[in-house]
Amino acid sequence: MALSSRQTHSLRQTLSAWQLQAISLLQLTNEGLQAHLQRRAESNPLIRLRMPMGAAPLGFEDDQPQAASGLQEHVLAQIRLMISDPATLRFAMAFVEALDANGWLDRPLSDIAQAAGRSQPEARALLTRLQTVEPTGLFARDLRECLALQASERGQLTPAMAAVLDRLPLLASGGLRAVADATGLPPEEVQLCLGRIRRMDPKPGAQFGGDTQPLREPDLLVTRGAEGWRIELNRATLPAISLPPRSTTQADAKLRAARAEAEWLANVLERRNRTVLSVATEVLRRQEAFLEEGPGALIALRQAEVAAVLGLHGSTISRVSRHLLIATPHGMRTLCSFFDAAPLAARDLVAAPSSDAIRHRLRQIIAAESPAAPLSDAALATALAREGKPLARRTVTKFRQELGIPTMLSRRGGAAPLAGLRL
């Protein structure tokens, strides 16, 4: 029997919704998958969820596979006092894990929510609570928000201050006069705001020192076996679905629909796990030198290459690799960190070092330099070129800034509170 146009449209909508749900599972971490499947099980009595042994109700102490940094310990101590709901605590951990050494979030709010299987409104609401943690300015998404949080706490977030904060980038190029012209404020008022900004801390997390460590269990494990390296899913954090025996009657339409949904979800979950494992295996097969030698041995790898080998769409590789965490012999890494986004000529693909490997070497060169005669970015570019890693000086500057390393002059003396801004 032919379908009417209305029925066909409805079917397309249903299929599209189910396909979107299947795609969304690819980008969830194991913990995000737990939260997603728990919600599905609450609405479908035929979904029997088997939670992993490592997913016991949260008290943060059992959820930290590695020792937290000083910043993380400081933040967690306050969060434990603020939040008692286990699910919210678990969600908060995703934010703590996203803190960089400065105390800012190092990834978009949408990515944090997506990886945890939560909505963006939920993420925004929790972020508002977390931004009350001391010292003020933690969990900011950029410099402007970090300083605005501190100005607000001090009762200084006036319309004039907000306008100046919105135009902070102009300070580097045009100075005070450019900000005054752009805001329409008198230069004296701009100067007053800048004086207050100088007394703020643009990097509230830096005082705690140390690199941050992932606070959640890895999604994938890499171990060396008798036949070489082995990549496997971390079953200690991976949920599973089982179904009750099929009823012989199942006359109830709702039960039939629930059964169909449960079977579909179990199949999608199995396909998700197979896809994740196949992508991770191919990535680490190509990055085997990293497993043997460490970050300096990473080679340039594009997502399109892995997609072509596995017969998958490039967007699938992107979704799978974005948030998944792998425990390697050289520490925890996200799967996406094994890819290099820079375009490379075909002749460079075989043995070209990745940008991550170059950053690693750049850090080593700077660590070995003489404190009395630190190297300029041009000199660093020359040193890298001698090692077969030619980079433009501006690229060296970009990598140095991403590593949080001050300029040559600042390395010789003390760094200014707001490096790069002429206040």
C-alpha cells in the first residue's frame, strides 16, 4: 500500500530523529554515555541498563584516576561544599577537567555539555554556579569574562567598565585613545577603568602551578601485549544494555514500540563501540612511534586519511575523536590530539612531524636556553629549521603563546600582569 505524502513526511522525520540520536552517541564519552542511557532507561521499562563497576555513585575521591593538580584540588574542595547531587557533581567534573593552567575553560561550553550528555541550558546554569568559586575569575571562557567576573564581585562592573572590557583588544594596537574613541568615553574614565583592570588577575589559576590532569577515567586503554600494542575499550566505565525475554503475546502496542526502541538502542550502542575501537586502532597504528618514543615522535595525521582507510565519513572521525580520552604509556590524551589540522603537501605526509611534536620540541629548546640570554622567536625558528622543522617566525610565536610561554624579554625578567596589552 502506498504511503500518503503526510505519512511519508512523518516517516522521514522519525528516521531523521533516530539517525541523529545514533550519530550523537558517537561523540559521547563513556561517562556521557552512562548519563544518556540512564535517561533512556527511565522512560523505557524494557531497557535494562548494566552500569560498569567503576560507575558507582559519586564521591569524588573514587573518581580520580590521577592526582589532581593544586588548582583542581582547590576547586574540587569548594564544589563538594556547593553541590551534593551525584549527577550534578559528575557534570561539574567535566568543567573542572576543562580548566587550563590559567583557570579558564579550554573548550566551548557546547562541547563540555555534549561530551557529558547534557543540554546547553544545563551547562550554562552549572557554569553560573561554578563561576562563584574562589578566586574569582575561574571557569571564565575568555579574558573579557575573567575580568568582568572580578569587576562584578568588586562592584565595579559599570557600563563604562563593560564598554572598556569589550574593547580590550584595541589596547594592543591603538592604546588608550583608540579605546576612548571606540567607546565614546572620556579618556580620564577609560584611564580609571584601566587602573582597576591592572589590579585584577587575568590568570587566577596560575597561582596554583602545575599542569592539570584529567579527572575522569579514560574511555580507551592502550597496553603492550605479546603481539604488540593493544587498544581496547575501558569496560570499567562502559555501560551496556540487556533486554528481557521476548513476550509471546506482546499485544500491547506501547510494549511493542518500547521493545523496538530498546533493540534499536542496543544495536546502535554496539555499532558505536565498534566504530570507536576501529578509529582508535587505526589512529594509534599510524602513531605507533608515539607509543614507543613519546610526544616528540608524533607525525602529521589528517582525519581524512583515517576516514578513507576505514570507509567512514570525515565527520564521523571528527565526532568520535573530539572528546574520547585514551590512557597511553605517555599519559592521558584525547583521541583528537593525534591529528594535525595543518594542511600538508603530499610529499610531507609520510614523516612530517605534527604540530604537537613541534610544540613539544619548542618547549624543550626554551627550557634548555640560558636564562641570561633567552632566544627570540626568530632564533627559535632558526633552531627548529636546523632540525628539519622549518616554521615561520609568526608560527613559532603562535605555538609559544599556546604553550603559555612568555616572550624573550619576559623570560629574562618578570612577566607583566597583562602581557601583550599596553595599559
